[in-house]
Amino acid sequence: MSQPVKVWFDGDCPLCRREIAAMRRLDRRGAITFVDVAKGADPSCPIDRAALLARFHAEEDGVVHDGAAAFAAMWRAIPLLRPLGLAARNGTVLRVLEAAYLQFLKVRPRLQRFFA
């Protein structure tokens, strides 16, 4: 069995907490380790805490991904979402997802207030 995907998330972000709660419910096999970066540094993480809070990050098979690629890594660990995660291995699909993620980052502060 491969090692769990590790996901670092901002636990102070109401929107992020909702997303992670949904992923936890879908992760029935326990294939993902979720780390709340807002609670402190993770000594196993090679990424600076500020960078972790600025963009979504996940580690899959020893490779740290960020942005849409990190979401795709998380999706691949969840059977229901695996097809979407596999589709994101296609460069064109990943570019479209990354463009959508960048747009999301622009509105994230407003959405955080809405979901608080």
C-alpha cells in the first residue's frame, strides 16, 4: 500500500475548513493525512509556513504539489474523485484547473467573510 497523501490546509480559513471536512468524509479509507498549518509548523514539511497558507499544498509519493495539482493529488486518493484527479494529469486539464484556482484565490478573502 502506498503512503497516505499529506494535505496541508489553513484551519483558520472557514472555507478551507468546510472543504477539508468534506474531503475527510469522502476519505473513508484514511488515505489522506490532513495537517492544519494554522495550528503551527509541521517539521516534516519542506515548505515555508507562509507559502503553505498562501496556496494549497499536498504531498503525494514524496512529491509536494501546490495549487490545482495539490487538489488533484488529494482527489486521486479518494475513489469517488479519483477520475477527476487522474484527468488532471493531462497538462491541458491541469492548466484549466490552475487558472480556475488562481481566480478563486482572488476572491478567497471575500468568500472567507461570507463563510465565517
